[in-house]
Amino acid sequence: MASQFTLFRSRRFTPMFFTQFLGAFNDNFFKQALLLLLTYSAAAKLGSSVSLLNNLAAMLFILPFFLFSALAGQLADKYEKSKLTVYIKVLEIVIMVLAAFGLIFEIYWLLFVALFLLGAQSTFFGPIKYAYLPQAMHKDELVGANALFQTGTSLSILLGMIVAGVFTQLDNHLYWVSAMALLIAGLGLLSSKFVPHTPAVEPDMKINWNIFSTSMDTIKYLYSLPLLFFIILGNSWFWFYGATFLTQTPEFSKVILNGNESVVIFLLTLFSVGVSAGSLICKTLTKNQVSFKLLPFGIAGLSIFAIDLYFSLSALNINSSALLGISELSQISGSWRVFADLFFLGFSGGLYIVPLYAAMQAYSPISHRARVIGANNIFNAIFMVTSAIFAIVILNLLKLSLPQLFLVTGVLNIVFGVFLYSKLKRYKDTMQIQQDALIM
């Protein structure tokens, strides 16, 4: 059986992979650089709280996914995807020029506008890249292609955050961040030029430019397809789950582990590498078949290692007046158990999400595939916002600790996972019976 890495030899895969990799890198590089700028200098200059500005930035980046995902799905179904990709990457360069101007002259409102536009650009690219895969890949390549895309996304997010941290420590850092953002946008445009022509699946469709009615129509259509509806609920739960853990990582690194900034990056790396490893092994374990058989293992792992993270953090006893680095922390009894929990949380997430993404693409009607992915993005955004509200309620209203938040989330995952798998199995069996009846 050929390795999924052989896909990099194909023009059908490689240009789109690097286009999306560079796009995700730039999104997270700019967003993280802005958050660091707000945290360490801009908040004091603006006379606002760090928390308010950071939450405003996060909201502005997510908001376009609520507003424009359904419209983005329509455009990706109506028009040829390689040209759309080029146009969107040109838009990214324009946005990065605005961002560079805002950074160099410290025009903060312009930086927030650029962040919103960057979120919008990502919103319009999302349905294109995921609807492109089932159109460009052979059936036995779909799981492997999704595994590589998920791996690339995880690593690009991590690298973007790490590089932003490095660049914001340099002299004249505003110029360095601006130059890097423009360079990556330019490389993304260059990569997009090599994406092969991909015919429009519904060129005669009339676009509904009303973003609110379009969103409702898309969600109603999705609800009429129960199997896809629950696949997308499962996808969105992954984003809820990941956001719940990753958002708290800086705080528990400092408060519980007494770690410095390098520990935060190390823990994020463990989780991201875990997701990548779990994603890459899916192709081998499923033998290239679109299947839900790995889902129970992913669900179980997400709960087991979340619950164990509660126990491993609760058992730690760190007494140090100074913040610890990775080497000092690794010498403390019980720390390796925490590291293992985070890695295997990510690994379980990879086993969980890749089969769901492959199934979403495989079972979406060809004429509506990009719109289904647009609906997926709407639900992802809703679940990510819900994750933030959930954490606020648990930590601030119920006054539970961070380890207890992880415990509650792990237990909820068992309940949701059993519900999800039962629904997917039921509607998958129903679809198979209907298909068999048509054949007969």
C-alpha cells in the first residue's frame, strides 16, 4: 500500500496543500503577533484591559465564519476553484499591506480591521480547500489527503504562533512582523498559481447575497441530511474540545506548572504533534476506506487522557519562586505524565477528526459539497464561542479549578461521544439500506 506522502508528487495535491499551509500559518502568525502586541504594549497605550482587547481580537477573527460561511460555500460550488483560490490569495496580500501599515504606524483600529478581513479571507477559502479534495483526489486517496491536510493545519498553527513569539522579541519587531506576513502571503499566492483547474460543480446556481437568509437556508438543508448533520456536529465538537484545552494552556503552564513561556510553546507542540501523529496513522488503520471504525478509539482517548490530566495535574507539587524552564520542569516527579496526557490527547484528536472530515466530503452531495463545508464552518465557530462561554462558567461562576475543567470536559465527551457514534451508526446503516434497495 503506497504511503500518503506519495501525494506530494502530484500537482493535484501539493499546490493546494502548501497554499492552505501558508494561509493557516499567516493567520496564526499575525493573530498571535497582534495578541502579544496588545498584551505587552498596546493595552497600556490604549488605556484598556488586556483581557478586553484579546477577547475583542478573538471575536473579530471568528465573526466572519458566522457571517460569510454560507455565502462562501455558494461561491465555491458555482465557480472554478483554482481561480477563486488565486483571487483569495491576492486579497490576503492586500490585507497584509493594510496590516503592515497599521503595525508600523501603530494604528490599532486598522489592525483590528485587518484581523476581521483576514478572518473573512479564511472563511471564503475554507469551503474551497475542503471541497477541492474529493474533487481532485481518487477515492482511495481521500483519507490520506485529509490526514496530511489536518497534519499541515496543526503544524502551521503551531509554527505561526512560535514564529510570532520569536519575531515580537526582535529589535524593530513591527517591521519584521510586517515583512514576514507579506512574504508568507506572497508565497501563498505563488503556490496558488499551480493549483490545477477544477470544474465548477453548479455553474448555473444563482447566488443569494443575503448572508442571513443564506446561512439559514444552508443550515436547513444540512438538517435535511441527518448523517451529514451529525458528522458536522462531531467535527464542531472537536473544535470545542481543542479550544477548551488550548485556550487554558498558558494559564495552567504558569499557575500549576510554574513554567515560563518556553513551557507554553512546548505543551502546545506536544498537543499539535500528537494531532499530526494521530492524523497520519488514520490512513494505515482504515486501509484508505472512509469509515467510522476509528471514532470510538478517538472518543475514548479524548476522555481517558483528559480525565488523567486532571489526576496528573492534581498530584503535582511544585515549590519554586522562579518560573521553570522545560528542563527544570521535566525533572519534577509527575511532569512526564502531564506531557504524555497532552500528547495522547492530541493523538486521540487526530484519530477522531480525520475520519469525520473524510466522511463529510465523501457523503456530501457533489452539487452542494462546498455549501455543506460552509455550514460546517458556521457550526465550528458556534462551538468555539460556546467553548469560551463554557470555560468562563466553569472557572468564574462555578469557581472550579483548571484541572476540574478538564475533568468535566472529559466526562462530557463520553456522553457526547456515545450519542454521536450511535447517531452516525444509525444513519449510516439507514443510508446503506437505501442504497442497497436502489441497486436491487
